[in-house]
Amino acid sequence: MKSRNQTSVPEFLLLALTDDPEMQPILFSLFLSIYLVTVLGNLLFMLAVTTTSHLQTPMYFFLANLSFTDICISTTTIPKMLVSLQAQNQSITYAGCLTQVYFVLVFCALESVLLLIMAYDRYVAICHPLRYTTIMNPHFCCLLILFSLLNTLVNALLHTLMLLRLSFCTNLEIPYFFCEVVQVVKVACSDTLINNIIIYFGVGIQGAVPFCGIFFSYTKIVSSVLGMPSAGGKYKAFSTCGSHLSVLSLFYGTALGAYFSSTFTRSARETAVTSIMYTVVTPMMNPFIYSLRNRDIKGALRNIIRGIPASQ
């Protein structure tokens, strides 16, 4: 079949979550509720951090950025899915698909890097407590965020621009409910060798490097905590890392699940379910994981709900 240039490609077809018309209103209500909970939960978390004086620390600064990133990930994927469910039309334009690829890459990579920064923050706090305020000063924290954002923006731009060189035939069905770079490359009918090399390189930089950095940080943390003389000190040190470890397990567990599912399974439904886990469920769960185990956050949230100035 003769290929067509990308400028003539009218649209891609995303995976329908269900073929049952009676299930579509239920799924629409479900994912709309998830989106609203995600946005509200993360906004409340950001508000609690920014309006409470004793939460103006590096750890909560990074958590607020993580909440913002979670909102962006959900906003990049869920609204389009809701529109498709409502209209019963799974098509997405070529420009819309590339735009979604770009922002999914930006915010998923940014989440990975933020988790690395937070692991480094816990490493400094536990292993070098006397130097913590000197090392993790506000200027350095802002530079870390800006560098991470710039890095992810450039990486996503490179992948998106490389998609422009591809040609597509008529088989434009993507087995995800959103446009994901690997899946878009798979439906191309031109040579994708360079794209795949860049994808694997990007996964190494944005995924494997943060994961190795997190593993190294926690190796040092565990070694330092085990050397503490008191059981109370060990418990306090580990308790400050518990929420972060839960978020790490949720994010990397679901992301790896989506990768292996798309690689080894032939079921598009299973691939879609795993992709929903790390782009929909994880952003919704993160603020609850940090809030439920943190008395300071719960106190700040209660003050906000009651209308009491959080700084008091």
C-alpha cells in the first residue's frame, strides 16, 4: 500500500474504552469524577503548602510542583477521552495527536525527575542534616525545578519533531486512549529506526537515570538510618520517606506495567488499562498519599476548609 505524507493524514483513531453504548455514560461519569477529584485534590494540596508558613520548606515545595504536574498530566489526557466518550467518536487530528504526544512526554518525564529530586532532598535531610538548609537553599531548589522543566521540554520537542518525518498509511489505530509516542511510531509505514533509537535514548535519560538516582539515594538513606543508635530516630527517618516510597512504587510500577503490557500482550484492552493506571489513577492518588500520612498537611487543609488563615 502506498504511503501518504504526514501532511495528508486526516486523523488517528484512539482506542474506545468500551463498545457498549450503555457503558459509555457510566465511564464518562467515572472519569469526569476522577478528573475533578484529581484537580481539586492537587489544588488543595498546593494551596495548603503555599499558604502555610511552616510548610515553606524544600520538601513541600517539591510536593507542590508534583501536584501541579499531576494536574497537567490529567488535563492532557482525560478531557479528550471525555469528549470522545460523549461524542462516541475516537478520532483525533494529526496536529492534536502530536500536541498530546508532546505534553504527555513533558509532564510524565517531569514527574520522574521530580521524584528523583525529592529522593535527593530526603537523602540530604537524613544523611547530612546539619548541612540541609545550606545545600537545599531556595535558590538551588528553584534551579533544580527550572533545569528539570527545560530538560523535559527539550526532550519532548525532539521526539515530537522526529514524528514529523514519518509517513502514515491507512492503519492509524492507536491502542491507547491518548496519543503516546511509541504507539504513534508503531503505526507509521516509513522507516522508524531513528525514532526508535531516540525513544530508547530518551527513556534512558528521563526514566532509567532518575530511577538509578533514586535507588542510589535510598541505598545511602537505608545505610545511614540503620547506623542510628535509637529506634525512635530510625522510625522518624523512615516515616519521612514512607509517602515518597508509596508514590514511587505507584508511578514506576504502573509505568513499567504499561510498557511491558504494550510489549508482550496482544490485547489492546489490557494495554489501555495499564496506561490508565499511570496517567489517570496515579495523579489522583498522590495528594491523598501525602495528605493522609502527614499531620501538618491535614492541619493546613482543615484550616483552609474552615476558612482560617493557614499561616496562623
